[in-house]
Amino acid sequence: MALTSSTMLPLGTVAPSFQLYDVITEKELSLDSLKSDTATVIMFICNHCPYVKHIQEELVSMAEDFIPEGISFIAISSNDVDYFPEDSPDRMRDEARKWGYPFPYLYDETQMVARAYDAACTPDFYVFDSEMKLIYRGQLDDSRPGNGKPLTGADLRGALSDYLNGIMVSENQIPSQGCNIKWKE
């Protein structure tokens, strides 16, 4: 496990399109079918990463708080399952059911979507506005496994709340940190 920071895709970037397998519904879903007219959160996560495990409860809570406000949440796992079988689609489905994910959990088998978003770590968060332009990329909050800081989701929640309240999201954004995405060789 190598601690890796997100690459901070430039603000204003238009969300790259994709069509991926949703392990929950067992259907191919596209960004166009999942995005919201309000805002869309795209999260690169996986099953085995201790940084993702640390925030699971807050991810579900945040989605449950903001989905009724019209914000879509989409989770994507892009890890190489040959070397990390715990991140396979079957195990992803088990994890989604265990936590009661209120959002799709998509499998990026080719890793093309992670590359298009310049994703680097799990978790890695992106918020796109109604025009699918990037307005936030960064950390959930400053809690990490073992650092003793409370898990609040403050950074991501703050960005979503500001956006919903018509306040410009601050460009002062702190990179997310977690396990590096496990790239295929």
C-alpha cells in the first residue's frame, strides 16, 4: 500500500463519458444515464483499501443526505482484480449490499475511465456541476485511518452545500489521499 495523493484534475474539466458494468443491477450504465441535472459526484473507490474502509459509513451517509437534494453519486472501482481479487465484481456486489450503497458501484475493467479522470488513489472524489464541469476534486475530510481526526466529510459536504446554496465552491481544495490505484501491467 503506497500512500498516494489525487492528481487534482483541472477545475472546469468536462466529465469524460463512460459506460460501465454496475455490479448492483448487473447492467451496463452510462454517465449520461446516471448524471444529475443538479450535480454529480464521481468517486473512485475499491473494497480492500483501508482508506476507503475508513470512510464507508460517511460515504453512505453523505449520499443519503444529498441524493434527495438532486445530487447523483457514482462509485467506480478500477483496480486490477488479477492481483487484487477482493476488488472483483462479485466482491464489489457483496460490499455494496453490506453497506447498503444508495448509488451504483461500477467496474472499470479496462481502467480507461480511471485514466480519463486522471484518478490516482482510492478514494478519489470529483464533483461536476449541472453542465458536467468539474467544480471540486479533493479529499472527503482530513480524517485518515489512525490519525485520530473525526470522520465528518467536511470538505466534500462543504463543497456540495456551497454549490446547492449558490455559493462559488472555493478553489482552495486539498488532494485526497489513499492507496494508489492498482494498475494493470
